[in-house]
Amino acid sequence: MSEPAPTATPHTEALLGRYERSLLGVFGRPQLVLEHGEGAWVWDVDGRRYLDLVGGLAVNALGHNHPALVAAVSKQAGQLVHVSNFYTSVPQVELAERILRVAGAPDGSAVFFCNSGAEAVEAAVKLARRTGRTGIVAAEGAFHGRTTGALALTHKPQFREPFEPLLPGVVHVPWGDVDALRAVVGAGTSAVVLEPIKGEGGVVPAGTDFLRAARDLTTEAGALLVLDEIQTGVGRTGSWFAFQQAGVVPDAMTLAKGLGGGLPIGALVTFGPDVTALLAAGQHGSTFGGNPLACAAGLAVLDTIDSEGLLDHVRAVGAHLARRVLGTGDPRVTGVRGAGLLRAVTLAGEWAPAVATHARDAGLILNPVAPDAIRLAPPLVVTTEQLDLFVDALPGLLDAATEETR
Ligand SMILES: *Cc1c(COP(=O)(O)O)cnc(C)c1O
């Protein structure tokens, strides 16, 4: 684990140099130049193999190069890629129906398709505005995207401050604090927007009590409860959507990330006819949103989650991972947060960035979501044996990381 990184990386070095001369620097220097993948494995341009336990940030739900996704996208690409929203297509109608069905959404519910998570949040913000109110309550540590509207709901000061003033009327309450929520939700509140599990905020579950309180308080105040399931949705936590485990039905839900299995697609789902009626013809739109190619990918993802029994699989392997990590009894590991295959391994020190760097050199892709927390959001098809490769490597990675930061 502690051997130095291989140095013979000619293609990687050359491409990173070209990257830095041609791409805007908002992401910093990329860690790898990836070329192809298979399941939970990816290979870089110098032929090195990595176990991808981040899955394109909870996006590659079926892993890389899944035959069902490849077939669906290839077939659709040979039929129609885009038609504009003057027209519709079979994949668009079918995907909307399928999402509503697996969400258990009541009659009168509806789907708006867009191309990313932030766009889904923007649609939710406009939906909320149509209540005639302007207040939005979000949570401390929340991440809802980078466009200027969504950014107003995102909490992290480093993301927000360079762009203020942002959309007015947004307040952030401490995570999980029911009293704080009760104090701010009222007659001016259009919506409370929450992630069932804060993803970028460190994989921290909201908890059933907080979600139920948010449901009750928004109902009493006549405000919308919007659940941002962009990271938690589409099987990630072991149910189709995380809200289904909390027994809380939202007024609206945002989706993206895993929905397209890697193709860009986002969605706003409105629950019930009253919420659906808030956005009328002409009040929102998207050129690319709901194009047949992305929708065919979404259908392949939902079909495959069904046909491969991936919800049960996610619950089983997610529990296995948590059990094995805690079973190491390593005092440097303080816990495992999250659900299904959205997990953070929490550490007794700020070693996560160094663990991730050493892991990469050892052929494992991990995400240091916080200084003391390693996020895993692998493809839903990841096996117990693959997760065990991580658990078995963890003590050595921690040795290397703690050595360095001593
Ligand atoms: C990733 C994410 C977003 C933003 O999605 P983009 O596709 O990057 O715009 C919004 N909300 C949550 C919870 C996310 O995890």
C-alpha cells in the first residue's frame, strides 16, 4: 500500500498537460485520465486498472459498459436522438410513467425532464414560487447544485460567497433540528427542500424524525415539501427512493445522477394534481430535456434494477460493507453512515484525503467527502468481493495516511 505511485504514466501526463491548457480550471487537476470500464472496474489511458467505488459520483448505477444500457442507447441513437419539446417520443412517455409507478405517486402526479440535478432543483424553485410565496427553507450542509438558483439553496460558503447576492428568501436550518425548522416554517414559506441523506455534506442521514417533522410542518403551513433525491434516488439506498424508507411522501422530488446511468438527465416529479397544476403551459421548459436518447437510458436503468433484483442486492451488499468495516475493530474507524450503497466510513482523524490518494495508487477509487469521512457510492452492481477488496485494503491505507499526517 505504501509503495510510491507508478511513474510510467506518459499518456496521463501528456493529457493532463493538454487539459490544463484547454479547460477552465474549476475542477482543479483531474486525478486520472480514464479510457474504458467494465462493471465496477475502470482503466486509465496508461492501462492501469481501478476499482471504481465512487461510480461517477453516484451516477453509474449499472456500472460501466453494462450491456443493457449500451444496447438501449445504441438502438435509440439509430432511431432518434432529439426531437424538441414540440413533440414527444415513446421513451419519454414510458420513462415518465415508470418513474411515477416506482415512486408510488398518486393520480395527477407528473414528471418534468431536464438534463442535470441543478436544473431539476431550478424547476423545483420555480414550482415553489408558484405557491405565491418566496421563502425557501433548506438545511445547513445541504448541496443542491451550482446554478445560481440552486446555489442559493446550497449551504457551503466557499461555493456561495463569490456569487452573492443570490436568490433572496432562503434560510438554512441546522441539520436534523426540528425546533429550528418549526421556528422558520410559516405563512411565507413556499417550500422546505431537503436531501434524505446529505450526500456532498458528508453522507449524513436526515433521520426519519426530521423528515416527518418537515412533512407535518409544511402541511400545516401550506408549503411544499421538496425532497432532493438526486443522489439518494433510483435504488441508491436500497429502495427506489429514500423517502419510501422514511414513510414520508413529498410534494415534489428532484432526480438526476443515477437516473440515466451516465447519460445526462434530470427530473422534477410533482405529487398529486394540486402540485402538478402549479406549473402551467409556458411557465418552464428545456431544449434538451426529455430527449429520447436520455430517456431510453433511464428506462434501461429502471428495467435493469428490476430485472437484476438490484434493490435487494443494494441492501444486502450495503449491509455487508457496513458490517465488515465495523468488524475490523480498527480504532481509527469510528463508524459507517448512510444506507444501501451511499456510505461514508468515518475516521478518528482527518485522514480521508490521504487515504483516497494512497487508495488510487493501489487501484481503488474512493472519495474523501469530508476530511474525516470516505464516501463510497459504487455502481449498484458492485459485488461483496469487490467491496471486500476495499475493506481488506483499509488498514494499510490508514497506516500510510496516518504515517504521513503524523
Ligand atoms: C449532485 C447533486 C445536485 C446537483 O446535480 P448536478 O447534476 O451536478 O447539477 C443536486 N442535489 C444533490 C443532492 C446532489 O447530490
